[in-house]
Amino acid sequence: MRTGSLQVVTIAGVILLGAMMSGCPARGIGDPCVPEAIPAGGFDQREIYVETSSVQCRTRTCMVFRLSGDPSKVVGEETCPAGTAGCVDRALPVSVSNSAERVFCTCRCSATDGDSNTPLCDCSDGFHCVDVLTAGGAGVRGGYCVPNELCTADEDCASGRCNLEAGGVCATNAT
């Protein structure tokens, strides 16, 4: 009888351990993140920022893509009461420069100059590989997965031309 109880407890422990390990999936490409280093006043919508040591992302890479504002201050939360300047908004689409959707986990999908210090990845559905950094430290230069709705100065999106005047948003139905 004692052996049977021990087996039941062992089986229950294995099931519980398996459930705990699979209960919280790791963050992937496109998941939200907040960079560790945020400039005073927030980010400038003309810039693209890549943080390669983000513990919030499974890929360890958090990107701020032409965001206007501070991603740690979200409209409607305690950090950003109504009327506070420099806040981002989760309710806005990615096409708006102060949308929180412009801060996301990404991965390096192409290398420049034969640099292979950082492993490369394939972009998931809804993302495309864009060479956003051509200068900088080893392991950082190259292309990163960016939402299909966004583009850079030298990037044409699959759905149309890049509308730089609109802050790097892909223009749909463009010819």
C-alpha cells in the first residue's frame, strides 16, 4: 500500500512540474517589451533603437521603431494621467507614431559584413526582415524582424511603397 501511494505522489509531481514548465510560453517576435534605457523625454520618431540584452524577450532583443514618446508611460496608467506629454497609447494602431505597438521583441534576421556573432532567425508571419542597422557594435549590425505595416527609408513593403512622411508606415494600395 505504501508503494502505491509513493507512485501516485511521484506521478502527480511529474504532471505538476510539466504543467508549470509549459504554462507560461516564452515571449516571441512581436511581443511587447520596454527597453532598459529610455532617453529623457522619450524616443524620437526619426530613430530606430535596438536593445540586445532585454530579459523581457525570449530573443533578448527589444526594438523601438520610430516611436514618439516614452514606452514606460502608457496612457491611462498611473505613470501617465490624462494630459501628460510624451506618453504612448496601447489603443492606437501601429501606424501612429506614439503607438505602444512600435515597441516589440524582435530577432536578428540578416547580418552585414559577414558578422556572425549573433544567431540569425526567420521572421514569423506578419513580419519581414529589414536592414535597420548598418553601423554599430559587432552582433548588432544587420536586419531585424519588423511588422509588415512598418518600413525604413530604404525598404519597400510587400504591400506597397514605404510612406516615410507618415513615420515609416507601409502604404497599402500604393503603386
